[in-house]
Amino acid sequence: YAAADSQLAEVAFLVREDLQGQGIAGHLLDELRRIAVSNGFKRFYASVLSENKAMLKVFRKYFPGAQVKNKQDEVEIVMHLE
């Protein structure tokens, strides 16, 4: 993640194609959340291509109350960490 301000961090990561579908994205997201909270962050922000249904599913699973905004070819997601 990278700090956008003192409470918001943008989160992004990539899982190699041959390793996708094994829960790695969820594990990475959970670890990043744990580290971000320990560093005082309150929210994550992510921008995901709307065609990336698998990653959108991961974000929705781990953050069911996330704010989701559909743009043209992407989805913007704001997730509260606590």
C-alpha cells in the first residue's frame, strides 16, 4: 500500500496467473490491512478494472461494507479497515 494521506492508503497487488484462485489475494489483503491498521490507517482505496471480477469479489468478501463506485472501465472501492 501507499499512503494517500494520514488515514487513507491506496492498496494494489498482483498475483501471478498460475497462482490465482488459491486464496493468495485474500491473504495478501488481510496482511496489508493488519500492517496498515498498526500504522494508523483507517481506510484502503483501490481502483480495479471492471472486468477483473475475481479481484472485485475478493474486496467485497473481505470488506462487505465497502463504498463502491462504478466508473467507465473501472471500479473505485473505499474500504474501512476497522
